[in-house]
Amino acid sequence: MPRKPSYGTADQVVVIDLASLASASATQSSVVTNTDFLDVSLIVKARTDAGSIGGQRAVYVYAWGTTGGTTYPDGVTGTAGSYTMTAPPNLVRIATIHMHGQNTTEIRYISSLAGALGNIPSKWGIVVENNCGITLDSQTASHAVLIQGQSVS
């Protein structure tokens, strides 16, 4: 009998604060513990504030994983908050969100975290780096990182 996809609850929130993220800075999510899914899809939403778009005109999304303990890569702590990028990073870039101007919202769908990391580790998280030349909007509701788990049945 053919196997079919089985989906978890849509739009589960990943704890990360993108509000007022300055250009040329980054923030990290809290660790996400995976016990049920073979893959995860993500939606990342970001909104620019007023100002002149510049720099690389992009927001970069990176992923990381661990074997289940608390040994995280590249200075990640597993707690949502500011993050200092290493150069070059050992994190896996999973998306580039092209920002097209001031006061605009851009959304990027990432269909497979397993495709980026090779599998879904028991603990993982993301880092978002703003390189669009404008601080991101100060309203928390202007931004989101949402996930949905996927398995087979």
C-alpha cells in the first residue's frame, strides 16, 4: 500500500525576535525539539522599516542542528536573542529573502528543512541575519517564523 504524507499542526510558532533587528546584525531562535517529524517546512516573514534599502538587500535564514544535547554550533545558545555571526558561518543557509524597499513585507516558504540539513535532528533552530540596509519593523506582529511538521503514514 502506498504511503501518504501526514502533516502536523500548521503555523506552529518558532520563538525568535525579528522586531527592530538592525541591518548587519543577526538573531537566533530558541531550540526546537523534534520528536515526531521526518521533515519540517517553514515560512519566514519579515517587514522593513522606513529608510533606504541598501547593503545586500536581503535577509538570510540559516539553520543548525544538534544530536540532542546542548552542544550547539557557531556560538548558538539555544535561547532566542541576539547572535554574532561567524565569518564564514558554519550554519547552513536555507533561504535568502530579497527585500524590495522600505515598509514592505516579504515572505519566504522553505519546503524542506531536511533537504537543507540532510535530516531533521532531534534539536534544531534558526538564525536570521538582516543585510538589507534597513532596520526591520519594530512591531512583533510584522514578523513570523512558522513551521509545520511532516511524516508519512
